[in-house]
Amino acid sequence: MDEARRVLARLERIESLDRDRALPADLLAELRALLAEAEAWVRAERTVPDEATQAVDRCRELLEESGRTLLA
């Protein structure tokens, strides 16, 4: 349950940064942290639907692509 709370708190921080028009690099750092927390949540759950695992994997791929775009 702690993992779910961490994910929800991180989402609130990301929404706040977005509202405040934070720098893309700051948002990207928060999204990376969100991904790590989502992965921990998925691992902590004993019965995780394949869709949840696939969603986390897809988020990881998108973040990797975004990071390359920001650094280019």
C-alpha cells in the first residue's frame, strides 16, 4: 500500500510542476522517479495484470525516448 501512496504523491508533484510550468528537465526527473515507484508497486503486488506490467514497460520506453530528445 505504501507503494501506491508514493505513486499518487509523485503524480500530485508532477501535476503541480506542470501547473507551475516547470522546466522540462525537472518534469523528466519526476517522471523517472514515478517510473521507479510504479515498478516497485508492480513488484509489490502479488497479482499484477499483464496490462499493468506492459504499461510500466511502455512508460520506461517513452521516458528513454524523451531523455534522448532533451539531450539532443
